[in-house]
Amino acid sequence: MALFFKKGDSAKPRQAERILPRHLGIIMDGNGRWAKKRGMPRSAGHTVGAANFKTITRYCAKIGIEYLTVYAFSTENWKRPSAEINGLMKLFKQYLEESLRDFRDDDIKVRFIGDTEAFSSDLRQLIEETREVCKDRTGMVLNIAMNYGGRDEILRAVKQISQKVSQGELTQEEITEEVFSRHLYTAGQPDPDLIIRPSGEQRISNFLLWQSAYTEYIIMDILWPDFTTADLDAALAEYARRNRRFGGV
């Protein structure tokens, strides 16, 4: 079930009553439209959206979210105009440089999910440096989905498993959902309990397709640069009221 929120809707519970998802996913959507509404280039919306990402990430860590997965750049985003893509790559580079400095004292373990080999060598180097700096942290796990697609992830897992079968490391009878999950980018992590999509768009957009089989969805009529911690609280309050049956009664 997806719930459509409009800006200003409020459903914040008392802190003591809050039931938090262990794993929260966010599709950070609406940067371009936010900029267009203000007569600004799309790149300006991405810049504001990146700043908001830092705010929401820190808030999630503060309130006790264990895993946060954000959709930053999809495998389909390469179809966008080259100027916009180049601007996004510069923004990713700037963010990683700033995070290495600004998040130095934050106990947030940053991981990257997706095919990062497609990025430039300097961006890949920053990704590796960020992984190395964060590897011993024990706080919230932040998955940044970059050049990520759910179908691509599933296909990658199928290829890895089929190779193991052909090499005699695995039999067909041994292939289970658990085995399959261990070949995904999110191996070892719980499936997302809740995915929030700001911007009002009502689609999955190739995000965590396998992992979200029983995920709760909340769609909010708020463009990502305008998404606040109060909006997140409202979504979390709605999530806490839901009865998750996982196919049961």
C-alpha cells in the first residue's frame, strides 16, 4: 500500500511511540522540477538536493535508522543530457570530497551499490577512499545507489550464480532465495521495511526490485529539495500505523 502525502500533512507521534523501520529507502526525486519551477537550471536543483541529502542522512542516523539506502543515480539516468550528467558527476565528486571532511566525526558507514566501474577514475578513487575511511564504523549503514538498477542487479546475481553452477561450486537444488540474496549488492542487510518517494511520482523506477517484495511504500507530494525532517517524521508515523502481514493473515 502506498500513501500519497501532500506538503503540510502532519502525523508525528510522540517519540516514545515511534516504531522505526530498520532499513529505509528513499528515492530522491524532483530536483530538476524544483529548479524549473524557480526558473533555475536543473543543476541548481541537484545542488540543493545534495545538501538536503546530508541533512536527512544525519537525521536518520540520529533517530536510530540502522540502514538507509538512497537512490542517487540510476542506470537509466545516462540517457539525460550530457551537460546534466557532467554536472551530476561534478556534484558526486564534490559530495565525496566534502563527506570525507565533514562526516569525519559521524559514525556512518558509507557503502556504494551499483556498477561504479562506469565512473571516471578520479570518482572511483574517491569512492574507494570513502569505503576505506568508513570500513570500521559501527553506526548507521548508508547505501548510496550510483549507476544502480534493480534489473541490472538481478541479472548480475544470476550471472554470478550460473558461473558457480557451471564450475561445480553450487548445484541447482542449492539455489534458494537466501542464496540469491547473498549475491545482491545489499548482501547481509535486511530488506527495506519502508521506501519513501518524494515528488509525487507513483512508480518504482527500478529501485531495489528483489529486496522490496514486501516493502511498505509512501509517496509524498513534495519535491526532494523541499523534503524536511518533519516530512520524514510524518512518513515514519504512517509506517508505524501499518499492519505488515508479509502475505499472512
